[in-house]
Amino acid sequence: MTNTPTVRGPEQRKKDLLDRLTGEADIWVASASADGLPYLVPLSFLWDGTDIWLCTRLTNPTGRNLSTGGHARLALGHTRDVVLLGGEVTTFRGEDVPVAAIDAFAAKSGWDPRGSGPAYVWFRVRPITVEAWHEEPEITGRRLMTDGAWTV
């Protein structure tokens, strides 16, 4: 741990979180199979201001888990600057995703899944819980969203 005496207030934590969702290119995606086998991978993502959009093959473990499980846990940052999001997942074929979301995803990630074939599908993760903290002094007050509503 560092000796950082400053503890951010909830408004600053939310601002920092939203800046990271807009600025970072990749996010850790945790999912589980029907029999509970966990799976963790980094994926490119887009934050559209409400939802997180992911794209991967439906045939890989993450695609299967997200499409059948309906829930995911997402993480940004390292162990001393954490953002954790829990959300509900909806699966979309490419033609059902808003074009603006795909265009923004492609511009941000440098990869346009429309050219990668029909095995690729989209996952919209709608955050239900959001937590953010810098090390132990910020553990208290880390919850920024509960039941899909911002607490700040």
C-alpha cells in the first residue's frame, strides 16, 4: 500500500470511473459456465454512457458463458486502483446492434468485428453494481451503483 492520505469523495470516484470507462481500451471479463467453471479474459469494450458493449466469438468459453449465464463481472485497473462492475448481459447479433455503437467500438479498439464473420456476436452489459477504490483507505464508500442506480 502507498501512504496516500487523500481519500476521494464519491463524486470524484464516479468522475474517475467514468473517465476510465471512456478512456481505457480493454476490460477484464469474468463469467462462469453452467456448471460453475469460472473464466476470465480481457476484451476490448465500449462504454456508451449507459452500457458496456463487448464482442467475441459465441463459440469460445466467454461467448458461451455470457450468452447462457446472463451475468458478468467486469474489472478495470490494477489491485491498487480497482473498478468492479456487475451486470446483466444481453446477446445481440451484429445486425441488431446500433450502428453508432459498432462504429464507436471500432474507432476506440482499432478492430471492426463486422469484418470478422458471423461467429462474432455482441454482448451488452448493463451495470447493476459498481464499486471503485484506491487501496484500503477507500474501501468504505466504494459502492457507486446499487440495483442499477447511481448512489452519487
